Amino acid sequence: MTDLGPEALFRLDGRVALVTGASSGLGVAFARAFAAAGAQVVVAARRAALLDETVAAIEDAGGQALAVKADVSDPAQCRAAVGHAHDRFGRVDILVNNAGVGTAVPATRETPQEFRAVVDVNLHGAFWMAQACAEVMPPGGSIVNVASVLALTTAGLPQAAYTASKAGLLGLTRDLAQQWGPRKGIRVNAIAPGFFETEMTEQYSADYVDTVITPRLLLGRFGSPTEIAGVGVWLASPAGGFVTGQTIVVDGGMSVT
Ligand code: NAP
């Protein structure tokens, strides 16, 4: 057993982390937290200008980062993103599958295109990225899939595609953990966020938030992105070294109400 002090337990020095959806919201917080923990960070999403802002914030804080424009619903772009990360930093140890889209459409009216578009990003995209990373990820690697509390409960809106995609991501997490733990030494876990202040949740009406969501939050408020980023760092760090196949719920208590 390696005896690490409390600070080293959570350090990621010398490691390379690829964070998808790091052009806004939780992805920016994950990227900045991984960099602060010592990792070199590759940020991927479709909006290149926003990715550059994430890179600038990391570099301003003394870290190293690379922006890679990629649509995770395209397997070829996922492979290319991992290739760029590997070319620049020589390795990829950590993948945070954070890119996601949400919709609210009554199930009777939801078109095949609408349903597929959500699953293509949230579930298929996570798999394409995991597959591409697993090709190069060394033993000790860690994949963190960002699911949702909606994989475990309901929240009043009609979100069949989103909920199915996120529940699927928990199944994917378990299966990749059982395939790649013994064979590759890669741990695979999921985080199920509750409600956080991001672009995704700012579309909700004040009435929905006040009457449906807030009464279910034991802490009485939405989470701040920094309150989830540390959970990602923990899962990828030596402190999380014996955790695999798990879903960590970070929801201010919503799922137990
Ligand atoms: P957000 O601010 O809307 O961020 C979503 C990110 O995903 C953006 O960076 C977006 O970047 C990226 N993305 C979307 N489609 C993509 C694609 N096809 N290819 C690559 N990147 C794509 O939302 P957020 O709240 O931070 O969400 C982050 C993750 O947390 C999502 O998986 C979401 O489902 C999950 N989550 C969030 C909450 C919450 O309360 N905020 C709750 C539960 C789960 P581009 O548009 O630049 O591509």
C-alpha cells in the first residue's frame, strides 16, 4: 500500500485529463479543478471560442490545457480528440464524460429525431469517448461519467430521452467497470448531479424551481459547479483508487426526499 498524505491523496500531478463539455457549466468547473489538482487538461466541445476561455482560465491559474473542438456524437471526432490529447501531452489518464444536452418534450409528441439527438450525445457520445480513451489509457486510468439524478428519480418535466440516456449511462458505467477493471486496470464511475446553476438549468421557470424542485432540496438551494468538481477529482485521484462501477449522487439530498 502506498502511504500518501492528505494532500497527495487528491493530487493528479503528471496525469492528463480529458473533459468533454468544458465550454460551459459543470465542464468548466471540472476542467479547472483537475488543473488545480495538477493535471494537464484537454477540454473538448463544439464551441471553440468558449473552450479557449476555459484554457485561458486554466493557464492564468498556472496550469496547462489544450482546447479540442469536437462533437461527441461523432465517433470519428471522439477518436480525433483523443489523438490530439495524446499527441500534445503524451498520455490520457482520465476521461470526464460531461458533455450533455437536455430537452423536455411530452413523450406522445417526441419525434425520433428529437429522442435520438439526446441519446446520441448523452449516451452514445460517452461510449465513443470511453472507447477511444481506453485504447491509450494506462493502468490506473479513470473514467467519470456525468449522469443525472434523473437516472434515479423524476422531477416533474417530460424528459424521457434525457432520463433514459442518463439511466443508460449508469448501466454503461457498470459494464465498462467490469470489462476494463480486471483487463486494463481502468476504474469507471458515474456522478449523478442534482440541480446546479448552469446554462442547462437557467431555462427552468421560477415557478417550476420554487414549487417542484426547491422543496425537495434538503439543502434548500441549487449546487454551485465547484461543489461537484471536487467529487470528480476525488474519483480520479489516488483517494478514489478502490472505487469502481459506482454512482456517486451529488444532489443536495433531492433523491432521498
Ligand atoms: P451546459 O452548461 O449546458 O453544458 C453542456 C456542455 O455539453 C457544453 O459544454 C456543451 O458544449 C457540451 N455539449 C453538448 N452537446 C455536445 C456535443 N454534441 N459534443 C460535445 N459537447 C457537447 O450544462 P451543464 O449543466 O454544465 O451540464 C453538464 C453535464 O451535467 C451534462 O451531462 C448534464 O446532463 C449533467 N447534469 C447537469 C445538471 C445541472 O443541474 N446543471 C444536473 C444533472 C446532470 P458545446 O455546446 O460547446 O458543444
